[in-house]
Amino acid sequence: MIPPNFEYHRPATVDEAVGLLTSLGSEAKILAGGHSLLPMMKLRFAMPEHLVDINRIPELSGVSVVGDDIVIGAMTTENAVIADPILNEKVPLLPEAAKLIADPQVRNRGTIGGDIAHGDPANDHPALALACDAVMTVVGPEGARQIPASEFFLGTYWTALNDDDILTAITVKAFPNGAGFSYRKLKRKTGDWATAACAVVVALSGGSVSHIRITLTNLGPTAIRAHDAEAVLSGQTVTDELIKQAAEKAMAICDPAEDLRGDVEYKTAMAGQMVQRAIAEALSRAN
Amino acid sequence: MNAPVKTPEERQAELQGMGDSRLRKEDARFIQGKGQYCDDIKLPGMLHMDIVRSPIAHGRIKNIKKDDALAIPGVHAVLTADDLKPLNLHWMPTLAGDVAAVLADEKVHFQMQEVAIVIADDRYIAADAVEAVEVEYEELPVVMDPYAALEADAPVLREDLAGKNEGAHGPREHHNHIFTWEAGDKAAADDVFASAPVTVSQHMLYPRVHPCPLETCGCVASFDPIKGELTTWMTSQAPHVVRTVVSMLSGVPESKVRIISPDIGGGFGNKVGVYPGYVCAIVSSIVLGKPVKWSEDRIENISSTAFARDYHMDGHLAATEDGKILGLKVDVVADHGAFDACADPTKFPAGLFHICSGSYDISAAHCSVKGVYTNKAPGGVAYRCSFRVTEAVYLIERMVDVLAQKLDIDKAEIRRKNLIRKDQFPYTSPFGFEYDSGDYHTALEKVLDAVDYKALRAEQQEKRNDPDSPTLMGIGLVTFTEVVGAGPTKMCDILGVGMFDSCEIRIHPTGSAIARMGTITQGQGHQTTYAQIIASELGIPSEVIQVEEGDTSTAPYGLGTYGSRSTPVAGAAIAMAARKIHAKAKKIAAHLLEVSESDLDWEIDRFKVRGNEDQFKTMADIAFAAYQQPPEGLEPGLEAVHYYDPPNFTYPFGIYFCVVDIDKGTGESSIRRFYALDDCGTRINPMIIDGQIHGGLTEGFAVAMGQQMPFDEQGNLLGNTLMDYFLPTAVETPAWETDYTVTPSPHHPIGAKGVAESPHVGSIPTFTSAVVDAFAHLGVTHIDMPHTSYRIWKKLKEEGVQL
């Protein structure tokens, strides 16, 4: 449980960090909260020669409102997300779901950006980002660029980030007025990743669905947006039967990996359960 | 001016003696982070040891290349079995009469087995050196299933035992067979089964689990080459036994071996045995002449140190049509892993499993346990239970439920009908145990009333009638008897040393005291509760009584703490030692008061002259006099030692009740209610008892609902971190309700029976009873643990009731 030797770097600015990543090449890894990377290093599954610690770059943390945008610094910790008044008012899905991530100690260190940039389909923020139509701000040697969440997650541990890119911020819009939301996560115990989880954001207009997002965690190589399931509900007055149909559409696109949490059949069935429950809860909160 | 005279009630309260919920004396240091654990020990010049382990479960070692590791600056040594051979330390005896490899000798027998050690300046260098040791293996066929291990053409696992047809417990019938042990009367049981109107049978697996204490194992060995003395701080539940073993293995006289168990972060049976890591650290310290520290990590602890359970059991009950149990037969195949390293009293290779007739009056019974080698880690320890009692209680409680279902008799009613009656105590079981005391029926009715059993059954029926109910509801009931306090030396020994325990008490001139014990606390709160026994016996406030354990150079010899033996055995030694002091104090009091002993009465903290209330001497007065002016013919001083050999085990019991709601969509189970009534005889500290019960129930919950060590067919342990191995947090843990009755042990000096393990032993079958009950209306009689959501969902699907 002890990693091999590595060099530790602690840049003070994003530019300095990008410079380090550029000069050190693929042997360098960014250290954010460290709660995925450090365990892998202790097990010697990951053996980076350089760690670039971005914890002391102040502009990477915190939540601010810029025009219509809500900008969440990539190094904002899960506990900061949970406590943030702006997010609780405008994007309440994020603080509520963050409470289901790991445990309080991990949430003191773990960051929203680290959770997203790791590209692990078991992490919760990728599906949440899809549900919130988030846009990632990425800074590389050529400067900053914007990548929508829908184009960010490319595969397991594989994102649109290059080796010398840093994810600096996640930008979301406030939920539509009266939107309901839910994140249902089945897990074996505190601290575990999801066996299956589903995020739902729904808004109603005159009793029928005017906005809907249904996204899934740990049910495929990346977080998944269930477009077909959304289509079942979109524009409809939702009934129990439609919720079931939506769940079936969501289950149809699941491609989970078998592990100690369960086999493919179980995880797919649990996806159906989580989708149904998340839709029902989100609807009960919408007005 | 005289201080105001205190009332007897005030004096009694000041003692904080037996029955007082005084706060734990240990907690002040623990909650401030001031505990002193093995890994906190740092000695000048200390080196660090780390272990090279086998990645495969069965294989022949072709070559071990040390050069690259030795070339790393700061590496002092790399040792393998070949290096230990000249010292004859490459194998070591186990507590069960087998031998275990210290470092793998020619073959590896389980994944993560110890193959080589490295010694380095610090643990970081040591970890790098471990990676640099190259071991070449020839893989051999792996045997993970104990039934497959006994097939005629099964691979030979223990080549070192070739030709050894006589084991420590009788003949070996097969190359992977360790022993077959039987108890009870087979002919009598067969007769009953042949003529019984009803018989039921059930196969069940008690899966392999790991005690997983928060603190992993480790030691700091320090050999002083000039004095020839070996001091070792060690995570041990039995430091004196370790001292004896270390002396035997190392050749260092026992008088020059000092084992110190410092603060221990939980044991639960995992820290009873002697592990290769300890032996290697000690050898390294002797060879290098420097202190050597070894600290396990979590993966090493779960993968390689002692497991518990792994019993494949077939139970059979014979009964009348109206549910009176007539006979019990049990056949067990016990997977002991690569070496038989069970920690049991020598004569009992299956521990006290023959308590499996439980709380029931059964006239004929027989059990047979077959121990088998497989390619898994050795162990078979009592995980928060007396030796194999958890398995026994699980078996009988499951079987009684199975019988009740077959006969369509309520599970409470069938227990009422078969429980041993109060007037039958002392009761001799068909396996020869003499149950000391019990009042099972009173306790059962108390619990059923408290939970309103009838109303719960009515609610359950409604749910069963409603196909749209989102949940299944199950009710679990268990009426268990433990057997603890090992044990009478005529029956129980470890490595030939009788399982007595000991206490030495010294009263200081100013009336405070120190007590030293052969046991060692690992969270039980001995420093708190032991003092309370002395306080009540001698009238000295608990607050001024120091309790010391764990240092073999100062404590009297004892067999340690496991199997709920501390209070039944050492607690009795305390009372007996105190009574020796009490007797001497009385002589001194009589001398001081110038009366005869027969004129004195004892009251709380003093001897009084009968009929003359004003004439008295407190224990503090007497203590001073013992050092200043003892009566003629009496030695000065006021101290005593007692080695207590219990005349019998003690038999705590309990009635546990559980209501579970199962989500038909996800298979998740929610423990709505868990009601635990325990009878541990005399209660020393009710708060600590409650804490012990909460802890035991929580560990029982863990075992029943999630703790299983899953292996693949190649022998890889799939869940060896706390991400997969289930340690419940406060979020998962149900809210516990506790209750009690008091039926003192008639043979114990203070009537106490022991309690820490009852909640573990009793709760596990209660959870299973509840989960199975949720499916009982579908004809399901048994479901193996662990009751994870995934497994329960599969059952829901199998029965066609999933949402």
C-alpha cells in the first residue's frame, strides 16, 4: 500500500500547471482530490512519475453566477457543492446527489472536476453533468475551450481531455422554474459506487412534460443519457404506464459490467428500478 | 472539624462497583487519539519488514531472485524459507496440532501466502524491495471446494504430510483430509430417526468470513544481543501463550522473552494465533540485532490472516407430529484452508460445536465434523464467538425454523414446546454439556410481549395477501444458548497449558490498588469493569483501582481474551483474589479493633463491630495498618494472587427478534426492528454491556447481510478491501433495542456469565430467520447468507415475486 517514488509539483496558477503538464508529458498526472488516483497509486496500478497538485490554485474553486451561467470551479469539493447556496437554489440536483457520493471524509477532499475528469463511469458527476446540460471549460497549451458534457465522455477512463489539458470549470444553467429533480442511487453501502443510478430533471407545462433529462451512472462504459426514455415522456401527461415504458427504454441501452455488485441482468433491472423511482420522485417535486 | 458522615447509600455509590454504569476508563485516551497501538511504537534504529506474497493459490516455487531487491540502497536482508531452514523455523506448529509454513517451503498453498521477507531502513524502501523480488512459480491445479478436495483424484495439497496417516485428531482418510471428529451418541440418534413420525433435513453453508478488526496485525520485535533478551510488542489477544510459543520456537528462555500487547484495536479472534509475520520479525531482530517493525495493510489482513466459519452443514431433526423434537443429527464439512490453524482447545478440533442441540431438550443427538484442506488461507478462529458456537447456533436455530415450517407450527410456539424448562437446570445436554442455569420461557414471553408479536404476524398476513405490496415482510426469532468461559482445565488446554486465568491484586498503603491480569482488553473495557468487581468485593472506589494487562513481565500467566472468557474466568479470578485479601483484612481489622473476627460484620467498605456502629475500620485504614502494624504472626502487606480454574463453562442465553422489510424491486432489506434480550447472569456494568451488545449485533448484521469472502475458481480472493468487504457504518446499522433478564451462574463467584459474543452468535441466525420468513409463504425454508440485495433479488426473481 505504498506507491513507488514520484516527483511532486505544486503550481500556483493554471498556466503554470499547463506548462508543467506540457513539459512533463504523459508521465504526469493531475492531483485533484486524489481519492481515485492515490488508491490506485498505493496499489501500484497507477505509477505516474510526476504529480501536479492543483489544490493550491485559488481560481479553480468556488461557485459563481456569470450572467445566466452558474460556473462551478473544477476544484470545488463535494462538501462545498453540498453547502453552496447558489447551487441549492438554482441546480439543487447537484448538492442532493453529492450527498450520495462516498462518505463525508472523502467529500472533504474529492472534487467535482476530479470526479468528471477521471472518466470513470462509476463516478456520479458525469451523469449529473449530462442531466444538467453542463459545459466543461478546458485549458490547454492553446488556451481555453468549451466542451459540452454530451461530447466529453468518450469511454471508460477516456474523456475529451488531452494529457496537457486541465478541466477548470463546469458551467450549468439554472433549472427551469418549478422543475423537479431526483438522483436515485442503489449502492451496497456507504462509500460504494452505484450498482445502478439515475438522474432525472423534469419540468411541466400545463400538466405535460416540457423538459426532461434522464441519465444513468455505472450502466455502461460512460455515463449515458437515455434519449429514448426521455422521448417516451416528452410532451406527455405522465402515467405509471409511461414511466414503465421509459424505464424499459433506458434498460435497453444499458451495458453494465458484471462485478461483485451483480451481473448484467441484475444491474439492468436495477437501472429500470432507479429510473422509475427517479422519474416518480422528480415529478412529485415538479410544479 | 469532622467531615459530614456519609450514608451507606452514598458510600455505596462512591465505590462505582458492580451494577454501576461508570464511564469507560479507556475512552479518555482513545477519543483524544492518545491510544498506544503497535504501530505507534518507535524504537531507535528500528528497521522495517515487508512481505513478498504469492499471487497464485497453488504452485511450486521454481526460483526466487533476490539480487535486484538487495541492490536497493537501504535494504538489509531478503529472507526465504531456505534461509529459515537452518534455524528449523521455516515451518511452525499451529494451535490445532498441524504445522504451517512460516515462509512458503517449495510450494505456495494459497493466494497471498508469505513467500519471502525484506528488511529495510524504512517501510517505503521495504515496499519497493518487495516489488523487486522476483519469484518464479509453476502453477498447480487449485482446489477451492472442500467436497472436491476429498475426491479420490483431487490434487495433493500438503506434500509435506505425505505418508502421515495419523493426524493430531485421529486417522487421516485422504490426502486432503485433516480429521473427523464426532460427539454424541450415533446409535441412539439413528434409532430415534428410524422411528420418528417426522424428519426434516437442510443443507446450509456458513460462508467464510473475516473478523476484520480496525487495527490490522503487526509487531515490533527487539532483541538485545547483550542481555540476550527479546521484547516484542504485538497485536495479540493471548500474550502469555505467545511468549511460550516464541520461547519454544526461538530457544530463548521464557524468562528472557517479554511479550507486550499494547492497546489493541479490536481482535474478534483474528489476533489469537501466531502469524508468520510475527515469527519473521522476531527472527530478523535476533539475526540483525536491531528492532524490526512489521505492520500489515488491510489487504494483507483480510487475505492472509485467520478467517472464520466456512462450515458446510447438513442438519437433520426428528420430531413428533406436534413438533416435539426427538433427535438431532449434524454432518459438517469444514474448510480449514491450507493449514489447520484453528484456535480451539486442544481436544476439540471443531471447538464447542457440539453445543448444537441449543436451548432445546433433545434426548438423542450426534454430530460429525470433517476437517479438509483447500487452497485458501488458514484460520478457523472464533470471530466474536466462543469456539465454533456461532456455527452451532446457526445450525440448530435454522433447523428448528425448518421443522416449524414443515409442521406449519408458529416459530415461537415450536420453541415454547422444546425449550429446556427452568426446573430442568442444571441440564445435561445429549452432547454432555452441563448447562448451569437458564430461564428461557420467561425471556421468550417477555420479548414476544414487548414487540407485540401477534400484531406483527397479522400485518405480515395482510402484506402476503396483497400482490401490490411493494415489500415482503419477514419475522425472525432466535432462542440461543452460548457456551463460554473456556475453560475447565480438565477439558480445555491450549498447547498443553490449561485454560485457567489469573489475577494479582495489590492494595497500596493509602488504600488504592493495582490489579494485573492474564487477559487483555481489545475494546471490552476491562480497565473499567475489572475495577468494579474489586470495588464491590473490597470496598475500594473503582476510580483508584488500576488494571494492567498485556505485559507478560508484570502480569500473571493467563490464556488471554477470546471466546467470552474474560469475565467468566478472569473475572472469577479477580473475585477470588479479592476474597483472599478480604480474609486477611478481616484479621487485621479484628486486631485493630481488639475484637475477634467473629464479632465483625462487613458493610460496603468497612468492617464494623457488631452492635457497636461507631467502631469500624475501613479498607483504607486496614491497608495502612497492613504495612505499618500487622498483627503478630501475619505477614505485612495486603496482596493476593489467584489462578482460577473454572469448574464448568457458563451458558449465557438470549431471545432475539427481528422484523425485516424487503423491497421487491431492488432486493434491498431494511431492518425495521431488532429486539435483543440477553441474559448474561450478573451484570457488572450495564452501559458496557449495552455497548458490547450493540457492537456484537452490528458485526452480526455485517456477517448476515454482506460479509463473505468471495473467491474465483483460481483461488483469487475477489473482495479484499473495505470497498468490497462489508463493514457497516452508522448509515447501514439498524437501531438496536436491548433488554435483559438476570439468571446468575450458580458456579461463578459473582454469578457472571460473559456477554460480548452472545449478540454476534444470536443475531446472525435471527437475520436469516427473518429473511427466510419473508419468503416462507412461498415454501422457501432456507436461504444461505449473505443476504445482499443482489442475492435477495435473485431469490425474488426465482420465486416470481420481484417487481
